Amino acid sequence: MGELPHARTSWRAARLAELEGMRCAGLDPYPGRFDATTSISQLRAQFVDLPASAETEEQFSFTGRVVLLRDHGGIWFVTLESGGAKLQLMCDSHPRLEPPRRGDLIGVTGLIVASRTGELSVRVQEFELLSASLVAPGDKSGRPRSVEYRSRYREADLMENLQSRTVFTMRSEAISGIRVALEARGFLEVETPVFAADAGGATARPFVTRHNALGQDLMMRIAPELFLKRLVIGGMDRVFELGRVFRNEGMSAKHNPEFTMLEVYQAYADYTDMMELVQHVVVEAALASLGSTTVRIPSGQQIDLALPWRRASMSDLVFEHTGERIEARMELGQARAALGRLGLGFNEVWGSGRCLVAVFEDRVEANLISPTIVTGHPVETSPLARHCRTDPSLTERFEVIVGGMELANAYSELNDPVEQRERFMSERSRAQAAGEDTLLSSSLDQRYVEALERGLPPTGGLGIGIDRLVMLLTNSSSIRDVILFPTMRSPHTDTRAATGRSDLVPTAPLPTATAPGAQVAAVRLSGLVRVVAMLTSLVGVLTMLSAVPAISARTLLLDELISPLPLVLDTAVLSVGFGSCMVLLSGQLLRGKRRAWNLALVLFVLSAGFSVARGGEGVALTASLTMIVILLLTRSEFTGLADPPSLLRVARSIPRFLLLVYLYGFLALWAQQGTLSPSMNLSDSSWAITVGLVGGEQPYEYSGRFARLFPASLEVLGALGLLLLLWLLLRPAVRGRVGEGRERAAAMVEQFGWDTLAPFACRDDKSYFFSSDGLAMVAYGYLGGFALVSGDPIGEDASIPLVVDEFILHCQHHGWQPAFLAAREVDVPLYAERGFRSFYLGDEAILDCRTFSLEAEGMAPVRQAVRRAEKAHRFELMAEESASPALVSALNQISLLWRKGEDERGYTMSMSSDVSAVGSNRLLAVAWQINSDGSEEPAGFLRLVPTSAVTDRFAPGQTLDLMRRRPDAANGLTEYLIAHTVQDLRELGVVRLSLNFAAFGRLLDNDVQLTRGNRFLRKLVDLLNPYYQIRALRDFNEKFQPTWLPRVLIYADPADLPKVGLRYAWLEGIVSIPIIGRLLSGPTEVVEGEAT
């Protein structure tokens, strides 16, 4: 059974060929029927107590999808999944029978058995392919997919992510529970039009379409409210509708243009009746889907939905959370003054009621976690609700807030037709005065007002957002996770034509080869190299230990039997020296270094010579000769050149050397402890080894040969250590024409650097490798045996595979392991084709300057923060090179305060340099604080680096390099800087603005089925979150409604992942070494690839 190629196109071609072969053999790969006698879940329930190794004679037929396939010595083990249950199949292989492939749907007939470990299994008698998967299956490890992928390819998400399937099962159960609860209370479910001439019943922008036969425009409903109330007027006293509504507004984690709404109306009732009803409906939905009233929200908090819920007025809640008393009936000046004290802005057309709502939405709503019924809504914001009977400035309306999110809205319906008409007109006038599109206000539905004139009984109305309710019940953080097919930009739509510009993020992967069928370089670690390195280290340790008399005596008898010559030369000191060198060389041998191979060969030849000189030591001589033969046989495996020198070699080699010395010393003293005077102890032993390295006076008295050999061996080790230190320190630090390479790299970035990380390839700590055709390059840094590429290769798309292949060969030539840091996830196939693996790092947040708007739905928190900051700040966007020396100094002082004196950190998404007005094409976005005396001073700033290339696919972009503010700056200043930067960049024709990188975003999603490794990683993220603000950074970026660009770490071998991860964390400044810092790594050389 051969593995199919990884590439999706290769997989599809191979599967089509297989299916054609089946058709030629008379088999239908897509049969029309399969008679199943049971299901996997039924089998698991029926045989739950079957003991290990048991076999039955019961035969069953069932179906499922192949999720895992393994071949163990002629037996296929297949994991089949159906309906969330899995079952193992065991099938003897047959030379003429091809096994199914992962993703295939098959029908199986077989006998129930239990494996030796007790795993319920089926011994397959026959199986039938029911439907073949032509799409390459996902990762076997089950790593979480991006939200974008899961939403766009929901069928794949449901196949791979059982948790997602559970979410939508719970959604159906919750909706069924709601229907049962309402029908039990006498409500009748009805259906009302989706299209209408007027989209009334709420305040929102509708979708408009054209009805050709009628010759008129129609609007898709934004709420079914007005139609339902007309039914109540007609005598249907209790009605409800569960249906889709459509609002042509912004998208966010809590907003989708198409969503499901429940609206309920009850005649001869008011909003107090609706309070009781909403509590019971939500509880019934929770019990139907969860079996409990306790839910957990993404923040980790638990909420009990059990009755009763808290009831409080909006004014009281504002006072409770802010200390400001704002009421709808108070003087407008007092309300605006309260907003000013809270740092909130206001619109000139707002009345006191609207000011109250603004404070509630900004400061209170997100903090209401337990179920809260918020009453006392102003008339100004409730055009369809009747006046409060005790306070005419308020309405009989309430909202339900749970987990900081609005869940339901209800009120006593306004049934006075004259007042309703006046409110409609007032709402339209207010919208026009505020400069809003009149479609945003409640439309004047003439037919509804006419219906009111027929007489609407006292009525209570209730609306519940079903999607938000399901989010609450399923612990989901995004509305897209609870809608099977959320609204998304079509991947087949030419977004460039639609916008007149370009794509925002890459969606098509780079080519995996320079030409179809071309060979690619493979990343492989040689097993022979590992064996040689391990044996060298082992022989080295044994050689050192042979110098200890108590240990060497154990091999003396064997040596005397083998050798006819007496021991005429006592060279135990040299044995220690040989052994130390062998151990030190093993690390270089592990990386395939040719110089290490040469030195090891010389070392073992000398060791063998000394063994002969000592009279033919059998054990040592045999070991040395064996290693000589092994080295000669594996010579071709050692092709690596010498490493570029750096202080890192000192920092790594000297501690290792000292550890080896002290280990040897303690073992030698322990072996002779019976002859030492005074008795052996840790303090004296440590001192004896330390002073022995420099020939100092020993604290012990030794006897026999040990008295001469042990001090001498320490002196030899001290001399070797000194030579090692001098050799590491005195080598040149940089090779190659780095300056010339940097100019060439800068030109390459200017021509091809469309990626948002491309500008950072020009950092001072980068080295460069260019393809042989001169059309692509990689920017990398060398650190501890790894060539760490920053971002993706840069260049002509067709030349990217070439530069990757040549760079792999270059690394193999040097004995390095290549790794790519923060590569685009969409390009993983390019690296997978070469044997690389990928590890999800996180997502880059990218804003679309063309569509960004503070007025979009869901942008209220950002909008309020910007309005607060605007009152005391002035914004300015300027070229960095035009900044005055005084401004440069002030901005660098802000950076210093922000960093608390530490160096700038970063590697893949930072220039790590201070503001400078010399030779820079960067931009500065400065927030000037306006003081009470009229003077100005910078309070914070952003620095932007341009993406240089402008292509047919990608228009100009900017990447955020620095984001700094004074520690005492006003809250909301960062939002103010970003919002105004986007608006000014739009005027300059810039399309993309890359914000921060949010690490491990997918792992923070609550509806993702995580593997064991990812569950551990999520726990680690939770542990590190208080120190690195991982969740806070993602939440901050999410506020701006960005497009997420997933990035991954590309590595060659599983054992490399922790090593690369630590080096990446160190380069980014997440972990650091004091004082010497980045002196531990640096540029190596400028290299141009050779044609392959």
C-alpha cells in the first residue's frame, strides 16, 4: 500500500486513476445503495462490555467515513467514524484488494471482536466503496483549522471537528426546546414575508433587490415585527416566528448580515409578562441542549441561567458602574456634562436619553455577566414601545444582557396609531439631522399605521437573537461558529474588480515546483550521522573513565589476555584528553560537519596508536579501530562546512566543557574515595577540581598512581579548555560581502516585497541567500546550528521553489537545519512537498483601509474610545525623515518609557530600531496632546513601514513597526491613532495596514476540537497569558474587525520543534540573555545559489 502524494492536485489525479481502474474492473465507485443493519454508535452501545481478546460470531453491516488508516504487517487497521462515534476495523491485506483511503465513505460487513487491549473492533469480511474522496484529507494530527477555513468549508469542518458538529446539534436541540416551550404556552408559529416594499420594525440598513416582474425595488426584512403585530390585530392573539432576518451592516464576532431571530407577540399582555416568558424560554433552550442551566463563557466564567434573573433600571446600572447619575428626564446640559466627566463624546442631536444609552453601552453592558433584565429605556431610542406609565420619559421596554452581550429585547407595544405615526416621522427627522441615510431609521410603513387604526390590543412583544443564544449555550466566541454557512466574501469573486484595487491577503498558494514534475530538494536527517555521533560520544566517555584506576582495573584482565606485551607506558592523562575531545566533537558530527569528521578520524587513529604503544589494550584498541572503520564507511555523509563563528559558540561550549570536567572529576574522586584524606565531601571535591585546572594546591592527599595521574589530568583539561576558549573567540565574526548583499536584498524587497513582513528582511541582523536565476531570495539568521528564515522567501513567484530548493542544499552543505519563521499558512504545501512540517503560530491582523469605518456595526467600543481621545488630541501623519530633532528625541523618550529601559525586540515583524530622521521611507503617526495652556506635546505614536512592491494582486500597504504611548496617556489613545492612521492612509491610496501578530488565536477558540498536544499548548498559553497578554492582544486586534492571515513555523524534524521554538522566542525578545544579547548571533555571508 503506497502513500499518495501530498499535493492536492496529485491526490485528485491519483484517485481519479484508481476510480477509472475500478470501472474497468466492472465496479461502481459510487453505488446507489448499501443495506446497513446497524450503526457504529449502536454497536458500541451493544458491545460496551465485551472483554479483551473476545470474538463473536455475530455479523453486522454498517457505514462510515475513513478517518485513519494504518498498515501493520499485512493487516490494515482502519478507524471508521459515523455520527460522532468511531470504530476500529481489522482487515487482512490482499494483493488484489486496495484499501480505502482517508476520507472515503465505505460500507462494511464483519464480525465483532475485541483487541488484546480491549478495543472494540470489527474483523472485516468485506467492504464496499460508497463514495470516494477526491480532496486530499486534512492533517492526521487533527490540528485546528482557521476560522476562515472552518466557515468557508463547513463540510470539511464537520468531518474533521466533532466539536463543531456538537455545536450545531446543540443549536437544533435549543431551537426545538424553544418551540416546545412556546407551543406549550399556546403560541402559534407563523411565517411572514422576507421581501417587502418597506423594511420596518427595527433601525438598520436593509438589503435592496429588484423584482423584475413587478418593476419595483424590494427590501429584505430587517425584522418581522410589523407583520406579526398585524396578525395580532387580526385576532391571532399568540404568535411567534423563528426565521432569518437580514441587515446590510458591518460584520464582527457578534454580527452577521444574515441571522436567526425569534419574535413573540402576546395580546392582552405587557412587558412584565415578557420578562417571565423570556426567562422560561431561555431556560428551556438550555435544558434541551445542555441538560443543565449552567453555561461557561469564553472568558472562563460560569453562569447559572436558573430563575430568577436580576432586574435593574438602566440609570441605576450606570450609576452603579460609573458613579454618575444620568436620567432621560434630566437637563440636556447636565447629561452632556456627565459624559464629559466620563471622557465620552456625544452627537449634537442627542437628547438626554441617548446620552444615557451611550454611557450604558460603553461602560456597563460588557460588565453584566449574570443574566440581567435592564429596564428604563428612554423614549428617544425606543420608537415602537409605549410610554412608561410612571415616567413619560421612559418606555416599558427591557433588554436581557448575559455574559456582556445583549440576548433579548422586549416591550409593551405602542398601540396608539397617531403617536406611532409621529414617532416614525420624528425618527426619520432625527436621522436626517444626524446626516444618516434615512434607510437607517424606522421606515414609515403606511400599511402598518393603517392596521393600527383598526385597533391593536395591549400587547407584549419579545425578540431573541437565536445565534447569540447558541453562542452562550455552546461557549462560542464568534457568531460564525454557530451559523452553518456564515456570510463570507466568495473566493471565486474577483475582489480586485469589485474594489478597483487588490486582494487584502493571499488566498492562492505559491507553486510547489519550478515546473510541473520537477524534482524538489528534500529535508532529511541522516540516521548514519546520528549513529556515528552517538558512538563517538560513548567512546569518548569510556575513554575518559578508563583513566580512573578503580574503573580501568575492571578491564585489565581482558587486556592481559588479549595483549602479549606488558603495560610499559602509563598515559591515563592523555586518555582524559582524548575522551574530552571525542565528546566535544560529537556535537559537530551530529550536524554532519566535514571538519569534525576529519578531526574525529585523526583522534581515533591516535587513540589506536596509543593503545598499541601501551602494549595492545584490547578494549580501547578495538573501540578505536571500529570507529575508524565506521568513519571511513560514512565519509560521504559528512559534507557540512564550518559554522559561522559567534559568541554563541562560547556561551554554549564553555558550560558544556566545564560540566564534562566536573563530571569526570567527581566520578574519579568517588571511585577513589576510600584512599582520600581527609574524607570526600562536596565542597572540597569542587575546590580540588577547580584549582586542579590551573595546577593549584589540592585539598586532598592521594595515594598510588592516582596521586600523579589525577592532578595531571586536570591540568591537561584546563589547558584544553583555554585553547578551546581562545579558538572560539579569535575567529573572524563575519564572512562575505554583507554590505553588497544588503543593497541587493533591498532592491529585491523593493521589486517583489508585497508581503507585509517583507520590509523586515532589511534588518541589520539578516543574511541573504539568492537563487541562481537572481529572481528570489531568503533573508535568514544563523543561530546554534539553525538557519532561521524570516517570513517567506521574496521574489518572483515562479522562482520561489527554486530558491527554497537551493537554500536547502546550501544548508545541507553547511550542516545547518533550515526553518522558516512566521511563514504564510496558505503556502504550507510548498514546504510540505520538501518534507517540512508546520506548526501554527498565530494570525496577523490586517485592516482594509478601503472599507474600515468607525460607524460599522460592532465598532462601538473603538468609536467611543476614538471620540474620547479626539477631545484632547490632534493627529498628524508625517514622513519619518521630516521629523524634527526635538520630535525624534521626544518619540524615542516615549519608546524608552514604554520599554522600561529594555532594548527594542523583534525579528520577523519589527525593525528593532529607534526613530530616526535619516534616510527613511517610513511614516510616523503622532498623537499630539493639547494641554490646558494651548501647548502641544506628543502623547503616543505609530511607526509604519511600507510594503514596497505594487502588483496586479496587491496594492500599496503599510506594516505597523512601533506602537508606543506615554504611560500616563489617556485611555483609548491607541485606538485613536490606529483609526486616524487608517483614514489618512486611505487618502494616500494605501489599501492594507498590518497591525499586530496575535499568537495562537485558534487555540483560544472554544469550538475547536483540540488534539492532546494542542490541549497542552492551550494550557501553556493560559499559563503564560498573564505575562505576555496573549488573549488581550488578540481581543484588541479583534475590535478593529481585521482580516486574519494565519502564519506558521516551518521546521524539518519533530525533534527540531522545541529547539527552533526557543530560538524563535529568543530572537523575538520573548526570552533574552542579559548584557550580551544579540551578540550571540549575527550575519554569516551573502550566497548565491547554484543551478540544480
